[in-house]
Amino acid sequence: MSNRKGSRQPVIRAFCLSPIACLLITASGCANLQQTTSEPTAAEAQASDPVTSQPHVELQGQLSIKLGAHGEQTAQGLSLGFFFSGNAQTGQLDLMTLMGSQMAQITWVPGRSILTDSKGSRTFADLDALSQEILAEALPLHALVHWMQGHADPSLPSQIDTESGTFLQAGWQIDTRQLSQKKLQAQRPDSPTQRAVQIKVYLDR
């Protein structure tokens, strides 16, 4: 795949032996991912009104994910370059290696999410299951598309504090105060049933 446009070279670092590290180890075979027959079709992309009503956006930058220790789960972390194209309902997310080559590609339409990497293509029921598989945690990737644009996911309840520039949604606190500097932070506190997670986004555009 050709390199994406952007002012900053995507960077990726891993510091644990975990499903995250395994994803990085297999990345060397993904520099030139090919399109597969399991990619969402145009008909699926137009399957519902919310898909067609949401604007198409392109976002590029770096993503830092920190997973806190919890019970027998050890702390984990990952930093990577990304390029997103689409919207929260129908999109494509490319994950990039240190050298800027393709590590993995995630595509989704309502009811179907596809991971393509050096192992081939795998289909998941939703993005939660897919992110659990490759990132060791079910992350709110649908909502993150909205958060990176500075607003809450309109399909989910939220509590917005306009004075502080933060809001709560789906158990996460999202801080948009540095979005003018193309920085976003989302945090989920730990609880008896789940670990703490911190997501930091550094946007190139």
C-alpha cells in the first residue's frame, strides 16, 4: 500500500509481550495488504440511513493506548500511526508500523467488521470483538471517530460540561480542551470488573 499523506511520519512502539506485541510481530508481513472478497460491499455500505447521513471524514495521526493492570492482567501499552477514512458507521482504519508500512487494516459496515493482516482476513460481529482480539481490550472505536472530531457520539447518552471542555460517555471521560492543538484524551477508570484504559490521540489532520 502507498504511504498516506500527512505532515508527520506515523510511529509505533510496543512494550509488552501480549496480544498487542503479537500483532506487532506479525506486522512485517503486511506491508502490501491486498483487497479481499470479504471486504464490505457497496450495498452493505448503504444498508441504513445513519450511514448515508453521516459525513465522510479523513483523520490521520498517532494513537497511544495504555491498559492498566487488573487482577491477573498485566499493564500493557501501544503507540501507532493511523489513517481513518469514512464515518462511525462505515469506515476503514489503517494501522501503521514504525517504518510507515501497513500493519493491519480494519474495515466495517453495520453488522460486520473485518481485520486484514499478515494472517489474512477475519470477520467479527462488531468492532468491540475485533479490538478485543487485536488490542486485548474492547475499545469504543465507533465513538472514538466522533470524539476525534470534538463531539460525543449522538447515538449514545452523554453528559457534557461545556465550561470544562470535557464530557462523559459510555463510562469514558473525554477531554477536548487541547483539540485546537490536535490533541485528544479519553480515559476509563478501573472498576471491580474492568481495567483502566487511557487513549491519547495526536492528529496530523
